[in-house]
Amino acid sequence: MNGKFVTAIATIAVTGAAAIPAAATLGGAHAASSHAVVLRHNRFLPGAVSIRRGDSVTWVWSDGRVMHNVVGHGFQSRVMSHGTFTVRFTRSGTYNYTCTVHAHMNGRVIVH
């Protein structure tokens, strides 16, 4: 290959790569994010989380030997004292959830 050909290919590759993120931004696409809710002191912390469609919420058990679960419309974890549980939210709306072991434990995911 001659030098001009290699330079031309390199220029096209760099220009094309730079255009991809700009096109994705213009189309409204975003990289999915993960958000954490910690179960501690018989509470969900934070009690409400606001996310975007396509994002995930991971509940993290951090309450010693205390048993909890996460139950909402369309999702349910098992009852456990440690571990994590993740749900990806693909539709806008408000998703209320509770711990059925401790009825006073309630939380909310707001999906925009």
C-alpha cells in the first residue's frame, strides 16, 4: 500500500468514528445506567429513585441477618438476608415496591 492510500483510510476511519457519538446524541439514545438501593435498618435507601427507560436498579442487602425481599408489579425477589436483585426498567411509569416481610418498608422507582 502506498502512503496516500493509508492516510486516506486513516482519515475516513477517524472521521467516521467521531461522527458516531454525535449521531447517537442527536437520536436521543443514552447509555443504560445502573442505580443502587440498599436495604439497611429495615429501610430502602434511598426510598425513591428516578431513572431513565432502559436503566437498571439493583437492590443490595446490607442489614445483617435480617430477612427482606423486594416485591413490585412485575418483579419479585426471593426472601434473603444477603445478596442482590436487579431489574431493568424498559417502560416509563412509577413502580411502587415493598418488603412483604416488613410491611412498613416501601419504595418507588420513577422511570422517565
